[in-house]
Amino acid sequence: MISDEMTFLDGPTIFTGIEVKVGLGILIQNGIVSDILPSDKVPKGTYRINLPDNSFLVPGFFDAQVNGAGGLLFNDAPNEKTARHMDRILRTFGVTGFLPTLITDNPEKMRHAADAILHLVDDKENGISGLHLEGPFINPIKRGCHNDDFVRCPEEEDICFLEKLGLALQGKGGRLLLTAAPETMPEAFARRLVRSGVVLSMGHSEATYEQALTALRHGFSGFTHLGNAMSPVRGQDPGLLGAALLSASKAWGGLIADGIHVHPALVRLVLQEAQNKGCKPFLVSDAMPLLGTGDNAFSLYGTPVFRRNGRLETENGTLAGADISILHGLKWLLSMTDIQREEAWRMASLYPCQFLGLDQTMGQIKKGMSANLTLLSQDMDILATWVHGVSTSL
């Protein structure tokens, strides 16, 4: 429970999301970071917690694309119970904020998901920060494991529903993220959604390079799971991937860093081009129910999905999500690229919050922001988490 008692976290090296600070601690009250100050400046009567001096206290990880965890799939039961269960499992991997993700499904499931998240998003006892609808407005050619029976183009009724949901979530401090193929989304629809606080991301798309650039002008600001389920770079058309790499400096791209969804060489190219005119990448997990379990299979739309050699795939080899958490992606980046540790931490926390427009309340350790924190060992293992100042025992 969030407490009005002042708590001081003392000892670790602090990474604020912007810079590293040593010799300081974090003062928390009412779930908010009230100050960053030296130990000898702490007000009398403050409850002190001494943390390992060789540890790192960083902004809590944020996952904008997570389909399930701990044996539960959000599509199977898009309700409060499933979302809360996912929240508990994700904390063990350092995640203090996330968007439960509903992949392409029927309108009834979408309404149930919306109702559940609207009830949870302003509850400070959890890290649920909104909803990600990945579909159903995607290109069937690039549907991947999504059920073709539910893939469709948006209609006026859909846009009205999404406008109301986007505004409602925004009013509660959350966000609605919609992954759509831009070739299915008329300009007028896209502009209406953006005005209603909906964050639009291109994905599961066969869009041309020019269509992608047009979509960016119409309000799309992201690319979903870069390098997957999107039109590739071709000699005659750079496609959606080319647009993300070459012409999207004001946009963002979710990256599944497992060495399976995106080749390590392409990951390095994404990181390189982010310094030029490419989109800015942030980590996502695309996790499925097997995360946090020892199980080797689950069901998606009634089709078996198997855990095999680090992959989650159907019998015919189609990828169906990823077998990682944000923590796994962070460790992979640090071991397989030359990225600086601080930049990798930003990709796990600050950048997804900036993409979603949630960076005024989370993504940094800063006075006045939510005390969503992750404590890491030197080896990047999770030692503890805090969500709105409340610690989680691991």
C-alpha cells in the first residue's frame, strides 16, 4: 500500500534516466520521488533502507508489448484478473509499467479488454499503464500468427470506440496504443485517433516506403516489432523497414532483442541509424504465457505454440511472440552490441515512456515523478522493484 511515510533508499549508484549519480539516495513519499539527496540531508524520522553499494537503481522497466505471462494469455481472458497476474510476474523481471496487449481478435474481446484496463489504469497498486491493441486493422499478408478470421479494415464504429477509449485512458493518466497497417487506415481516421490521445504504430503491414512516410505525416509515430511482419527493404522499394531506418527521425520503433526476431547485424544497424535519420528504438518483449513458467507449450486461437530453442513457434515454424522479458532483451543488447549501458537502460524505460507520452510521470528518477524503480546487480540481475514506491519481494 502506498504510504505517506517518508522512505529513503540509500547506497546504490543511481541512474536517473539521464545521468549517473553517486553518493546520493532517493527520498520517496506517497508513491512519488520527493527528492534525490545525500544521506546526511535526510529529514529526521525518515525510514531508511540500505541497499547494496555495488548495485544500480534505475527507472523501472516499461514494456509496451506483452501478450501474457505466468501461464495466462490476455486474449484468452482480457479481464482484470489476467492483467493483475501479468503485473505480478513482470515485476520479477524488473518491469514496473506495461501495456497488456490484445492481438487481433473479435470486437467483444476488444470491449472486455478496454473495460478491464479502464478500471485498472489509475490504480496505483499496479504497473498497468494502458492498453495495446495489436490489430485487427492489419494487412492479412503480414498477419503472422494473427487469426485471419478477425483481420479487417476499420469502420466508423471502430473509430468512435477507439476515440472514446483513447480519451478515457488519457484522462486517467494512461495511453491507448494501436498497431495498424497504414494501408488500412484512411488519413481522416488516423488524424481523429491521434487527436483523441491514441498512439499509432505501423505494423503487420505491406506498406510501401511512400505509404509509410505519408502515415508519419498523418500522425503515426511508431513501428511495431521492427524487422518483423513488415515490408522489407527491396531494390525498387525500401518498404516499411526502410522508412523506419532512413526517414523517421521523429518516430520510435519497438525492438525485440533476442537474436531471433531481428538478426544481430540488423540490430546494430538500427542502433546506428537512430543517430542519423532512423527511428529511435526501445525494447519490447512481445512475451507470451510461457514467460515465468517452465512450460513448453500454450494455445493461441486453439493452435499449439511450442517453446523450441529460444523460439515460440507453431508446428509450421511461424513465430508466435517471443520467449523473453525486457530484462532478457537488455542483457542481450549489452552482450551482442557495443551499446553503452546507460543507453540500454534508456531503451528499457525512458524511451518507451517518451514514445507513449507518459514521460511526465514515469521513465526517469526525478523529483515529482512516480517512484517506479528497479534495483540491479552488477550482472544486471533483478534485486528488487518498486511500483509507486511500494517494494516487491523477489
